[in-house]
Amino acid sequence: MSGVSRLQYTTESRLIRVMCSGRVDLAFVFRAFLKGTDGVFIGGCRLNECNYDTHGNYHALNMVLLAKRIMEHIGLSPERLRVEFMSSGDGIRFAEVMSEFGRKVKELGPLGQGEGLDEGILKSKLAEITRLIPYIKMAKKEKLGSRLSNPERYADLFTRDEIDRLLREVTSYYIDPAKCQACMLCARRCPAEAIISVKNQIHVIDQEKCIKCGTCFEVCPDRFGAVKEISGVTVPPPIPEGERTVVRKK
Amino acid sequence: MEGEAGDFQITLIKKPKYIDEDQCTGCTACVEYCPVKYPDPFNQEISQNKAIHIYFAQAIPLVTYIDDSCLYLKEKKCGICEGICKNHAIDFNQRAEKIEVKVGAVILAPGLEPYDPGLRHDYGYGQFANVVTSLDYERLMCATGPYQGEILRASDRKHPHKIAWIQCVGSRQVIPGGNSYCSGVCCTYAQKQVILTKEHDAEAECTIFHNDIRSYNKDFERFYQRTESLPGVRFIRSYVSIGREIPASKNVTIRYSTPDDGVKEEEFGLVVLSVGLNPPADYTALADKFGIELNAHGFCQTNPVDPMEATRPGIFVSGAFRGPTDIPESVFSASAAGSECGELLNYRRGKLTQARIYPPEKDVAQEEPRIGVFVCHCGANIGRIVDVPATVEYALSLPHVAYAQEQLFSCATNSAKEISDMTREKGLNRVVIAACSPRTLEPLFRDTLREAGINQYYLDMANIREHNSWVHSKEREESTRKAQDLIRMSVARARHLEPLQEFDLPVNKAGLVVGGGLAGMTAALSLANQGHEVYLVEKESDLGGMARRLHSTLEGLDVQQYLIDVVGKIYRHPLVHVYTEAAILETGGYVGNFATKVKSRGRVMEIKHGATLLATGAEEYRPTEYLYGEDERVVTNLELEEQIAGRDERLVGARSLVMIQCVGCRNAERNYCSRVCCSHSIKNALNLKALNPQMDIYILFRDMRTYGYYEDYYREAAGKEVRFIRYEPTDPPEVEPAVGEEGLGVLRVTVTDPILGKRLEIDADVVALAAAVIPSAGSQEAARLFKVNSNPDGFFKEAHVKLRPVDFVADGIYLCGMAHYPKFITETLSQAYAAAGRALTLLSHDTVVASGSVCEVNERKCIGCGACISACSYGAIEFRETRQGKKAVVNPVICKGDGLCNAKCPTGAISLKHHTDEEILSQIDAAVQP
């Protein structure tokens, strides 16, 4: 409606169309920041007025609440991310919010600089978060799908402590070379193709590719128990290629 | 109009718009330059509009028209618009056009006229600046209204702080110029206005002066409570009169009285008159033209058992011309009228349709992307702000762009042809159109791509008008840059676009109707009359449902006789298959292709059907209050109706009878109004008065909710000395056995009369309880089996209250009757026809088209975590066991393409086609200047 009514607002925004605000992925937000976007706005329908009964805007809200905590964790101002719910008739409100958000982001300054973060460090932090998104999505699956009716509870959905802990104590998976029998089960099931698997060779998880879904941990036969879930400590280096031949148990 | 049902000749006069509708693109450049201003009829003449303008923002077609205030039309002066319009759409030589059409049936949907309080000089409307009607106020609140959504007073253009609503203006009034009926919608619309007012200004003080509050519709009781609980909102039950206008402030006073404080006069900044609904203007001329009869109120006379049918065969009505109607009922009466026309004209179905032939689609999936960019000037709308030639140049510099050009209006027929010609000529395999919102024209341009022989999903639109030139109209440089950025993003996305197929699924032509009450039977007959096989499933041994317990209606229908007729039609219809004493064992499938196992009288059979209608009805609440079940003189309304029909001697001989309303609902446990009980009690009271005029009848009520024409019967009952006593829910009546004056056993009913302010004792021979209507056990069972939703009260939840009132969210499943909400027979029949009409839109086609933009799973990446399944509210995703564990699988027919699952999937295994991660990420990347 702001277009049809010719309501003027600041020119910084670049809109991307999605069919439901709930389609906006946590990864999209951090990709935008990684690329140097200074602010991200997500617009959804008014809460409780979903025409399709899916109420995807609540999903968007949860995602934003989570993203803001993550932004705090890496030192970015959470005010660079904003979600608003309005109908297509709320043209005036849209124009106001666009101008207001534009002003806010200008006030905050260029991404990172405003927060006094070193560009290189910020980039590596954002890249790290991007890598952890599958892990975050899995860990917060229930909360991301919840429906908060009371705005007073928004702040508590994800707490600072909770997210700090989640990101501090990231779970990693490691294959114990002494136990792996190269059965290839884990490699076959890994959704990220992160397991280096050669016949009769001890398997190794490529930590760069691993999305920490834990599938390998689950499928590794109990009698081997080779996959370890570790958290809070560094992952041991992979066993050198020359020493990977499996010694079969008798 | 001449002729008869099935063969009418109609002559239409089309007034000149002075606009060539095929040429006008709705760009409104002409409006900007038009020098003539006159009061805007759409905005209640509060603000001004131009002589050339679009009637309102969402008008269809979205083209301008020239009003007779135009200088050229009046004095052959001006003509500026002609010079401005780059598409030569202005045509001052247009004359009224006579059009002859031949049709088989007519649907009249002329709507309503708001009551005009100015006519009687009541309420100071037209005299005091700050007295407005509710429709004036509606426009004031609206973003496209006279003050862009600011609520301003006419006297000083200031925000009113203290606002009063006066209910029943023109309704429930038996005075010359008033309407005796209740308009049915005003209580709730006034509450909506209060809520919106509080959203505009949280400090606003809102007062509603009312008689009864008639929140009789689904979820309206809760809406009323929500309004009432807002701070600064008062509901005052009182008759009122307008006092005077305060000369300095132009505030208006209202006189009213309350039982506690007596008569008071209070000042308000703005007074809103909740005006009722009148028949459409010129209704008598309309009736004459079509040869139909009107009822006493000037609305269309309809048949109570065929509520869309006017008195002349072949003429149907929908919407408020049938009488005061709210939006959901308007919408479903429209579907219902459609189904009735279908019954009449079924033998000619499809005879006028023509299949569109497209050139064969070229497979370009393996080619390198060759993107064509078309930048639209939209007349002056874009071109005046955005430097279009420079933008075309810029587009050509982008990777994979093989061609770019500007166009005056991309949507014009010749431009669309140009796009498809250039696509073919330059061997383009992706098209980006930089123009307006895809909301309006994406379907047109997809069609253009099909004409060009490439897949329609190879299109992307960059919105450089609504998102750019229109909203940054003073910043030429910035908006040129933004246009280029938006095009760069579109081009980046276009690279990744994939050809998608919309696939056709065969539709099984049969319908399954669950529930053999009036709703189910009526829907079944309407489907069968249009040539569809229908399976009607009823759990009882006889058809008829709740109607078996009803004997008459207020309008005088003999329900039992009618029921016999309908049941007879059902059993005689060769296409209707009835299963009684039946239970549904299991059901599955999807739109157009369902399969349901039914067990009936010991036999189990599988029914294949394309559509499902749930009409599982409702039940009467069994009261635990007021000695019900302990004392046989306490009966429910339905039991009372049985006794009246059976001329029960003890009942007819009763000296005194008390009816208690709202038993078992409008309370914490059932927070809704059962809608039918007030009128049901009045019907019983009138029938009893006819049998025994001496009987003293008392109706103890909270609000009398005799909406619409039922108000007339309420008045009739009052006229026949049925005594109405209001009670407060906090101080409900009490019933106890006692010994009456003559030493006879009576039921002593004690109630506080708020008007007299004292406890009354009434000795009654019979007490009738208006017991709530509650959802049936069958509905709950059906909700579980068919995986459809219910509202908090247990009634079926429609896909959208207003937009899709008889559909479930799941495609191919429809609802009607009391399972949706309590309703009268006439309303049930309307809704049953509506559900049949909706089902027909599916069953009358050989195939359903499933969108190409749906989700799919890459099984290699799926870890079976189920995040997608819990995100999908359509139930489109299921697990499937594989050797690699369980994997999600999408049923593309059920998927609606919202992509919630995509956003939840941790591994990127599930992907929404046409809005993939890759496509959206490429736009995000391209948003920042490289």
C-alpha cells in the first residue's frame, strides 16, 4: 500500500520476495551480514491473521529472536535486525518503519565499525556462525517452531546465557581411530559428505564440512562405538593418511 | 430482461468511462495532472478526488474513469489528461454502449445501502460536524481514507479523544424511516472500530451505547470480551438522544440513563452512528426489471428452503440483497448461488470454454543462461524518476545478460508480444522484467514466456515502481541506483531459476458427504443434480439429523414435511448412495483422489472420491443446571418443541412457563453464543401463546439475540405479552420446587430484575432451558480422521473466516451446517449449497493443477530429524522408511509452497522450488554492490 499511496521513505532498502516470512532462513540473515549488509529487515503478515493457517510469521519471529542473541554473542548490535508484522494495507506503517530503520542503521554506522569490531575478526566470526547454523537449527528445533502469544515473553525465548553456552560448548564429532572398523555406515549416511571414507581405511571426519548433525554418532554400530561426541575441548587432529589401515579385531 | 430460466436475453447499458480499458494501465499519471477536484464518493465525500481517478485502490479493473465533474465533458475545456496519457487511453468520444447478452441464469448481488440518518434529522447527522456514520468512520480509519488513516474531526481536523458509538441507528426501530429488523452486523463492527481506534490511539476513551449486544456469530463472544476488557472502553446499555453541540469545542452531548445514576448528559469529541443496512438503492426498479418479488423490508423475497432462489425461476440472489448479512454469509451465499446455477445449467457446462494452445516448450536447461532484461517506463511512473536508458545500459553489463531494452508499458499487449518475440529471436532462456509488483502482473508475464516457448518459471520481476519510483519520487539518482541494484539481484536469481512443471492430476468425480442431516442431504443433492456420484454416510439408522427434532420455523415452515420431501429425493436420486448406521474406519489421499473405508450394517467398503464434505452436525447440551434431570417439569428447548408439537396436555394447560436463556454457553466452559436459542425460545413462546393465550410466559435472558428478521418475532412476542426479564450472569436465576398459591406444586423461579432493581419470584408450571448447541461427537471423530481443525469450542475451523468460509485448509475438503457453528435451517441450507458449490469447482474439472513451486527432498541429505514435518501445517510431508533410515517425502499435491520446512531443515535436504536457498542467497549476495 505504501507504493500505491506514494508514501515516501528512505532509499536504502532492497527487497527480496519470499512467499511467507517463515521462509526466511537463519542462514539468510547471517549471509547478508557476511556480505556486508548493514541491516536486515523482515516483514511478515500481522500475527494471528494468517490467511493460510500456517502462521509462519511466528517462525520468523522465533528465528529473529534467536538471530539477535547470536548477534549479541559475536558483538553485533541486535538492532541491525528487525522484524515487523503488518498487513498490505499498512502502507503508512511500512513507510514509517523503513525510514525509522534506515535512520537507526545509519546511526549504528557501517557493520562492525559501529560496534568497534575488527573487519577480519567479524568476518571470521560470521563465517563460523554460518558454519554452525545447521547445529543451531537442530539444537533449537522446538523453540524455533513455537508460537509466542505474549510479547512479554519474547525476550525469554532465547536467553543470552543459553546462546552463549550453545556456542561456547559446541558439540563436535570425532572418530576414534582405535575403534573404527571402516564399515562405511557413517559415511554413507552423512548428509554433508564430510566423512573421508576409503575401504579398509579408518574413517576421518572433515571438521570443516561437518554440520554436527550427529548422524554418524547415531549410526555407528554399538559394538564399535567409534564415533565420539565431544564438547568444550579441541578435536584431536586426524590420523595421518599413512596410518589409516584398519587392524581387524579377531 | 426477457425470456425464461435457461434462456434469458439481457440488455445492458454500459456507461462511458471515457477511458479505453484495454489501453489504460492504471498508472494514474493523469490523476496527478487533472485540475478538477470534487468530493470523493468512495471516501464518503469527506475528502476530495479528481475528475479522473480510480474509484478505489483495489478496484477491479484497476483503471481510471472520468467523472461528470470533468471540465472537458462540461465545457470542452482542459483535456490535459489526453496529453499526459502516453498510452492514448483517454477517449472523450466514448458513448453509452448497449450490450446484449444471452444467459441461462442470473445472480443478483446488488448489495446494500447504509441507512441514512440524515433523512430523519435524528442524531444531529448533517447538522453537527462531529457526528459521523459508522461508514464515514470506517473511511476515516482507513489508510486509503480521507486523511491517510488519521482519525480527524471535521470541525477542527484534530484527533478526537472521547468517542461514542450509538448502536441500532435505523435498526430495531418501528418508526417512519426506521427499519424494524436488526441489521445483525453493527454490534460487531462497532467493536472492531473500537479496537482499531485503540490501536490508533491507546489513550482514546470509547463508549458504546447499545441495547443488546448481539455477538451471535462464531468467535464473536470472545471478540466482544476482548473489546470490553480494553482500558478506557465502556459499554452502556441505554437508549440515548443527542443533546447539543458545544459552540466552542464543537463537542456533542449525549443524554442517556443508567439504573444506578439515572439520566445523565455527557460530552463527546466525536459521535459515531452505527447505522444499519438498508436494501440497495432503487430496489423496486431492480425488482421490476427482473420480475421478482421483494419482502416487506424491500429486500429480495427468497424461498426459505432454497434461500438463494428469488421468486422467478432462473434468478438467484447472493449477499446482502437477501437481507442483512455479514461477510462470511455473503461469501458462502455466493458459492451457493453458483451451485444453484450449476444445477440449472449443468447440461450446458463447459460448452463455451476454449482451451488455450501454447507453442511447445523448448528445453533450455542445459544451455548457459542467456538473460533478457526488459525495463519498463510505466509511462511516466518509472521513467520520470529512474533513468531508464542508463539502467538498460547497466543491465547489459551484468553477467549472463544477453539482451536488454526499455519499454513504455511492458504490460501493454504489443509489449508482451515484443518480449516473446525478442526471447525467441535472441535465444533468451531467462527473462527479467523490471516494472511493477509481481502481485499484479506476474501471471501475465508467465504467460508471455509460455508464448515464447520457454518454461514460465524462467521469469523474475524486479519491482522498480512500488518499491522504488513511487516511494522515492524526489531522489532521481538514488532511485536509479536502486533500480539497478534490484535488477542486478533479479539477474542473479534468474541465473539459478529452474524449469518447473505444473502437473495435472486426474480428479475422481464422486463426492463423499459425511453426515445425513439437512446440511449433508442438501449438499449431496446439489452435487448429484450436477451429475456427480455422491456417497452419503450417516451414523444413525435414519437420515435427518437435528431436523428430526424440529417441527416448525419462525417463518412457518413445516420442518417434518420438508424433511420427508428431502429424504425422499435423496433415496430416489440415482446418483446418491446412502449408507446408514455407518462409521468411517479410515481415510486417506488428497484433493481429487481420496479413498475412505466405510462400515455400514456389517459391510465394509472402500469409496473413492474426489471431494469430501463434512456435515457432522451438532448436539443439544444436556444441562446440569436448574434441576434439569431431577424434576421432569424442567425441559430443554428441543423437548419443549416436541411437547408443543405433540400438544402435550400438561404443557398446554400450564398457567405459567419460564424460559431461561444461555444455559451451558456464554460461560467459562463454553465461551460462545449458541446463536439459535433466543429465536428458538421466541418461536416456542409464540406457538404456546397460539395454543393457550392465557399462559404467562417469561423469558429470562442476558441479551436477546434475535438478529435480522427474527427481531420482528421478538417484537411480536412482546406484543403478545411474553415478559422479557434480563438477568446478569453474576446473578443467575434460581429454580426450586415450591408450593404455589393454590397449594399446587410449582417451580419457583427467582430472578433479579435490573430495571426494577429487585428480586422477582415467579411460580412456573414448566421451566424451559435454552440449552447450548454443542459440537457433536461425530465432528470430533471426523476432525481426527480427516485431519481437519476445530476452533477452541470444538466447531470446525474454516480455512479463512471470510475468504474461504466453507473450505478446510486441506484442499478438497469442505464443511457445512451446524458442525461449523450453530445456525438456523435457512442458514444451514445456504451453507450446504455453498459447500456443494465449492466442491463443484473441483469436481467439474477433469484434472487439478498442482503448482510447480513446491518442496522436494534430497534424500541423500535428509537425516530424518522431522523438523520439516512439524513445520508443515498441511501435513504434506511424511517419513518413508529406506535402507538408509527414515527419510522425509513431500506430497507435492498437498504442499502449498510456503517453505517453512526449508527454513527449518538443518542439512538443506528439503528445498522449496522456485525459492531455493541458492536463488535467495544469490539475491542477498547481489544486493551489496560488488
